[in-house]
Amino acid sequence: MEKIFKIFHYVSFLQYPFMLIALYYGYEPIIKGFENFDKDSLIENYNLGLLFIGIAISFTSLSDTRRKTKISDKVFGNEKRAKRWLITSAF
């Protein structure tokens, strides 16, 4: 049974690439400028961002919350980094 928990825990790390993709789609209109986007492509970008953040949250639920990892210690071990990560992912 421990092997299954370990497999799901490692699969849960797929959340990070999906979060990065979601952040890309969310910030793309800001980076490239709003004048380059019409209304439909802007809505499409935010739709894709929400889709990928939903997939990332789905993968988050697979993790074993009893285990600590180096990545979570690196991000959430320092209060400033955790605050920066939450603000960045919220906006």
C-alpha cells in the first residue's frame, strides 16, 4: 500500500508545470500588451488559464500530505517565498 501512496505522491508533482502554464496564459495579455488581443482571444486566454489551474489543483489532491518534500520546504519553508508564491498564483 505504501508503494501506491508513493506513486500518487510523485504524480502530484505534475501540478507545478500545469501551474506555470496557467500563469503563462493569465499573464500573456499583460506581457504582450492588451492592444494585441481582441476580446475573444483575451477570454480564450483566461479560459485556458482557468482550465490549467483546475488541472493543477486536481494533481495537488493526489499528494501525500504527511510527507515533506524538498520543493515544499524550499517554497513554503521561508515565509517571504510562500507569500510571494501565493500572491503570484492568486493574480
